[in-house]
Amino acid sequence: MLVSRTLFALYTAMHVWGYIIFINSDTPNAADYFIIVVFFIGTYQYLELYLGIVGLIIVLPFFLVYLAAKAIKKHRKNKRIARMLQGVKYNSLTLRG
């Protein structure tokens, strides 16, 4: 358990170190690109999770607009039905036979 936590901490520190080197370098050389390749390979395992989150962030507004439009349409339909079901006012003077 201690070994796995130590290796995880070391792995994370190496990734942070790679970010710092790449961000602070004015002209990246071959070693910097090697660090980025290693970093990409290390983070590739999380790519599916990140793509899922990004997809959710992109799709969620459209889904909310769809739900709002559906609710408005249902409200209008119910309002129209309610108007149609309003009874006719009975007036005994107009109903002479």
C-alpha cells in the first residue's frame, strides 16, 4: 500500500515537473517534446473521462433548451385544452323555444 502511494506521488510529481518545464521554456527542444509525449501517454488513460465530461458540458445546454421547449409546448397545449373546455354560460333569456 505504501509503495503504490509513493509511486503515484512520484508519477504525479513527474507530470507536474513536465508541465513546469514545458511552460517555462522559451524555445522547446527535443527533450521538452519528449517530456510532452511521455506526459500525453501518461494522461491518455484519463482521456475517456475528460472527453465524457467535455461532451456532457457541450450537450447539456442543448438538452436543457429541449426540455424547456417541450415544457412550454405542453403548457400551451394544456392552456388551449382548458379554453376549449370552458363551458358556455347559460342564460335562460337566450334559450326561448
